[in-house]
Amino acid sequence: MGKLNRFSRKNNDFIRRFTAGVKTVELDATGRLLIPKDLQAFAGITKEVVVSSAIDIVEIWDKSKYEEAIEDAAGDFADLAEEVMGDTDSDGIS
């Protein structure tokens, strides 16, 4: 997103919506992260969580919702990988 032209209204609208739920949080004295209640509700987090790395983003999921999302995407992964990674130009971006 850092490469988007901020003088484009569409880009600004996208960035604003994409980051609308962003919250700044701090670790407590024992190194724990408290997930704000509204984000817990939005993500459907109940008890068990999965912390997932998405390249340079950390995602926090309710465990059952994460497993469901991975299962749903499993069948389409080969097609998705080919679409995203298979047809690249010289800079490696499709």
C-alpha cells in the first residue's frame, strides 16, 4: 500500500477502509498482547487463537475460523497459485 498514489481519491478511499479497524496495542509487563474487545467480537475470537504470518503482516484468528478458511481455500489453491504466481512479468509481479 505504501506504493499507492495518495493523490488518487480511489487509493485514499481504499487505504482508509483497509485500515479502518487498526488499533495500537502494547504488550503488558509479562509480554502479553491484549486484543481489544471490539476486535475480538469482529474476528469471532472465543478462546483459542492462531497467530499467522502473511509475509509482513501478522494475523490473529479464532482457531476454528482459521481452520475453516484454510479448508475452504485448499481446493482452489493450485488454481490460485497459478493465477497469482504463474504469469509474471520481469519484476515478478503478475
